[in-house]
Amino acid sequence: MALKQMILNSALWLSGMMTQPQQHHNPQKEVNPAMPALLRETAAQGAVLLENRVLPFAKGTKISLFGRVQQDYFFTGYGSGGDVNFPYSVSLLEGLRGCEDLRLNENLAEVYADWIQAHPVARQAWGTWPRFYPEMPVSEELVRQAQEESDQAVIVLGRASGEDRENTLEPGSFYLTEAEKALLASVTAQFPDAVLLLNIGTLIDLSFVKDYSFGAVMILWQGGMESGNAAADLLCGKAAPSGHLTDTVAKSYEAYPSAACFGNPKANEYQEDIYVGYRWFETFHREQVLYPFGYGLSYTDFSVTGTHTAPLGFQAEVTNAGHHPGRAVVMLFVQKPWGVLGNPARELVAFGKTRLLNPGESQNLQFTVTEYQLSSYDDSGLTGHKACYVLQQGAYRFYCGENVRDARFIGDYMIPETRAFRSLTEACPPEKPFPIWANENGTPVRREASARTTDLRQRILDHLTKAVPQTGDKGIKLSDVKEGKASLEGFLAQLSVKELEAISRGDYNMNSPLGVRGNAGVFGGVTQSLRDKGVSPVTTTDGPSGIRLYDSCSLLPMGTLLASSFDLELVERLYRAVGAEMRWRGSDVLLAPGMNIHRNPLCGRNFEYFSEDPYLTGRIAGAVVKGIQSQGVGACVKHFACNNQERNRNRCDSIVSERALREIYLKGFEICLKQAKPLTLMTSYNRVNGVWSHYNYDLVQTIAREEWGYQGMVMTDWWMQYGASPEFPKVTGNGYRVRSRVNVLMPGSRNLLDRTGKPDGTLLATYGKKDGITLGELQENAKYVLRCVMKLK
């Protein structure tokens, strides 16, 4: 191992960021009693059934279980979003053993157990975790013997992904290994109805499915600590699969529109523009789709009849037309007029999920759409309304169904002439033009993205906050402000510049002694003088796969699984339990949900995120936030914005048109921030159109605060890149950050190796000087932190 990597790994161990993959220590093994059943239900609801002619298995069916991840199961992904110290876990093997309705071929299970013991999994360091585990060679004789001893075969294959590293176009990552292909060939040769289960964190190449005679194929994803029990429930029919794909599965990697412009360590031009995922395929290349967005089978069949009930009101009558209880997901899509801007052939604007319907039972789902959802952002002025959401002239056609491909036309909404819907300000455009794809009457054509035309320096100067005259300590406590006995301005007037500096950063390092053991960092009352004034320390913990602390906490299903459920009520209910667990364990803010768009299937952190679709992403994230914050604790949505690649994530530049930025990559955040009002928001590591997100005034102030009305606190991701403001060259580092309206540096130190326990000096280096940081900026910055503290303490 290189010396640099050895030093980094040592620092990671000391900071608490590094843990062994899929391992857990349990100093306190208490289990939240509300969690097991809820986790089991959620893991089952998010499973996606792709093919089926044999499930559910009849009671008493004896199963031969093939594949080493039956025991070495991937319960979640790797990194800060996955390494939870969970109290127990149920593998697929354990789940099937515990299922009373199914029997297990124990002779085969013993063969696997012996082989796995002789070929243990290699435990590796941060960023070098195994993406797959080598498979046991399976002889024809072993399979024949299994066929004689059992009724059905189940094969399970696994993949893992994680933070700080992309998946690769190699066997064992996106593609199957030769050993896996041999396993599938051997088993299906003697079990023509074999069931394939996919224990994966991100999509892999599924073109191989057509090469084998599977009786069923189901994506289990990574379901957390109740994974095995949920899988057993699905196989025996105690639970019915009702998950639907949140991403398009293409016939090949090369078919994805981002394939040619992903993975560059310096910069990636988002040339597909607004045509991400199904927006691309349904508009230009329907023939390249293997499984469409929203696809998912059930053990029953549903009849869906959509009706246009009002100008922008719709309903769907759903009837269980089959012979097994089940839940249906209904999606409503719009096709906007192409107009001069060009639009995708389909965009998701609403969805709903039925309760469990018995055969013959029906339920009506109601949907309402807004004109804002129908508008398109004009960043070029083609409509005559630059920097404006526009309703283009024409018919807006609505389609209703169980996925994007089977949705049927149910009505339209007419806009008689093109008009401005919402005029805004040009914000965070590219620095220079670059080529993007556009739609001209159903044909993909090249255009150039519009570049910046505004003066950011003047915009910032025009919005500087006036200072509150300093008074010195008047004895006002923060609790007095919370109780209405004093004003926040009066409290701020007491704070010295040194105290205002302290409140703009965390307590320097992870696992702060001011918080519960194993915390990610603490902000707020990080100095004694602040605590003397009643500013309490606020403890943050990593997420979203659970509360990452020294003590054990529940390991949750991964983000994509949650979104695959299309069940807002279930997700909110799960995270209410997570919020209660946070209070129990001493976490004030969970660094979750992660809600970046699935731009490319190779992104290592896709398992944390929800979908290629921004509307689904925003709604699921909102349910997570509402659940957490219903318990008096806080959520931190992340990573704002365009964290769609892990390779060189601290320096890579996401170059994206302003239209795509607003309609795709920020839209989910907009929905979540407006509807759920998370207490905190975390910036991303990467640059967006040349500017690091933690310095991106337009993202934070112009869009999030001024346009969306967001009143929460904004923090950096852990440690940030240091630079100078192009508009104010002497303002650097934390001064640049505060001027950009990012309130708190987390965890507070300059970098991972900084153990000085002192501020770096960049915030106050220009204080009181020409173009330097002002008292008003420091006080305005502190307002957001103090409001957050008061809501939590």
C-alpha cells in the first residue's frame, strides 16, 4: 500500500470514518422493538419482480439455494452512508431456514458453508471494498444431486458499491463473472424454473436474463438487517412484491445517454441535458430499453382505468383482477408540447399506491397536477422569456398506468398561447457554452447551452446584510429568544466576532467529545462562551442507512429500495421510528436523506440515492424528512448539488445547463425543501459549473433561499476544498464560504489530518477590510445556526 494511502487510512480509523465492510461491533445490542417488523415490511415492499411464472412457492416446497451471498449477504452499501453498527442481521440463508412454509436443502447449504469457511471474504480498507465475492464452483453432479433432493432452485447473486469509488465496466461489477455465468448455466440446465434473486446496490447489466430459463427474476436490492426474512416472505407468498423500477434498465451500458460523458476526473459535460433516464429513452430510443422506468410485476394482475376529472385533476380506478392479494402502483405522466424549447415524451407528475387489495377488490386513487409542473425553464430566451418558467402553447397530454411504457392517454390540458409562468434570475449557468442534446419534433439535435451573462459580484454586494450594533453581553440566553422573552437580534448583538467565528464551524473533528460517542461531528455550542449563553451543542450522525454511532442502531434498507416501494406512507412511518431511535441514541441531526439523481448506473453512491426521476426523488426524500422531524430531531438532505460521480469527487466539475440544473438536478431538492422543510442542507464536494458547491452563492442564496424560501441551515460536506473568491480575490476559505451563505464548516477542521483544534484564520483574515467579510455577514450567518439549535434543543 502506498505511504499516502496508509496515512489516509490511519486518519480514517482515528476519525471513526473507517469501519470493516459488513462487520459490526455491539457494545450495546439493544434493539428498538418497533424496528424489526417495520424493516421487514419495507424490505419486502421495495423488491422488484422482473420475470415470473413460478412464484410464490407452494407451502412445503423444498429449495436448493445456490450462490455464496446466501451467507455472505450484502445488507447495505459501503462508506459513511452504510457502515452502521447494527445489532443483528438476517442473511438469505437464515431467513429461509426460519420460514415455516418452505424447506431448505441442508445438504447443499452445508457444502456452501464448508466452502465459504475455506474461502473467507477479504476485509479491505476504505474505498477498496469488494464489489463481489468469488463464487463456489458448482459441478454437474452437485446440481444433479440437489435436483433429486429438492423441488425448486433459488440462485442469489450479489454486488456491492460504495462511497469514494465508481463501479466499473468489468466482470464482478457491472457484468457477471465467468464463474457466475457457469453457475447460472449449470443450475438452469437441471432446474429450468430456477428463481434468480439479485442482492445488488446499483443496477448491473441485465441483458443476460434472456440467456437462461429462469422461472422468476427478482431484485431484492440491499434490505438492511431484516433482508433475509423479507426475502423468505416474498418467496413463500406471505408478502407480495409491489416494488417498481426507479431507473430505466437499458439493453446495454452504451445506450445510457450519459455513458459518453461520465467518469472524467476533471469535468463532465452533462450533454444529455434534461433527457436523463426514461426522458431520453421514451423520447428518442424506446427500442434500447430492457425494462422501462416504473416496471414491476406482482403475484396478481391489476386493471387500471384512468379518468380526467377536472382541468388538472385525475383519478385511477384500480382493481385486483388476479388471484392473489397485492398492491398496485399507479403513475401519471405528462407529454408537454415540444415547442421551441423541446421537451421529453414523458415526465412523471404524480403517483400513488393502493392498499393491499384482495382479488376482485378495487380502490380509487386521486391525483392533482399544478401548472408549475407543466412549465419548462427557458435559459436561452427562445420563447422570449429568458430565465423564466414558461408554459408553451399547445396540448399537455396525460398518460396513466403502472409504468412509463404501459401508461395510456386519459386526457389533455390546453394552453392557448405561450406565456411566462414564473420569472426568475439567471443562476449558476455554465461558464461557457457546451453541446447538449435537444428535441426537435421527436428528433435528437445538437444545441449549445447558454453561458453566464450576469455579474455575480454585484449581485452579492446588493444583498449584503446590515449589521446589528454590538452591545456586549447583556445576559440574554438563547432560551430567552426561544421563549419569546428577547429577540434574536438582541442575542446576536451580544456575540463577539470570535464567537461568531466559532458558530460558523463545527467542533473541529469527528467523534466530538461534545456529542454521543461515534458522532459525525458537532456544531452550535462548540465553545464554552457560547454554551454559557445557552447555545447547546448539536450532534450529527451519518446516514442514510441508519444512525452511525459506536452503539448499535438499526440498519435500514438502502435508498433505491425505499423509492422502489413508491410508498410515501411506509417511508414516513419507517423514518418516524428512525427519529425515535435518534432521540434514544443521542443524535440530533441525521445526515440523510441522500437524494442525488441516478444519472449513470456506475455511480458508486447510487444505492444511497433514489431514482433517475426528480419528482419521485423529491417526494420520497420529503417522506424521509417528515418522518425524522416528527420526532423533534432534524434531517440533513444531501448532496447539494450534482454529486453524480464519486471519482475525484472533491475536484470534479459538473458542467450542466441551467435548464437541466433546475428541471432535473435541483428539482428533487426543491420539492423536498418546500414540502418537508428539512432543518439542514448539506452541500456537495464537487464543483457545479466551475464553482465548488460550498462556495456556490447562486445555488444556496439565489435559488434555495430567495427562490424557494428555504430558512434552514446549510453546512458543508465533511471538510472542504480551499480557494479564493473570483469576485473578491482576498476573500478565501471560510470567508469565501460565509460570503456564499454556507453557514457551517463541518466537522470544523481544515482537513482530515488537521488535529490542531484551532480555526484556520481564513474567515476573519479580511474582516473589516475593503471587500472583506462584514459583521452583518457574520451575524446573518449565525442566525441560521441559532434558529436550527433552537428547534432542536
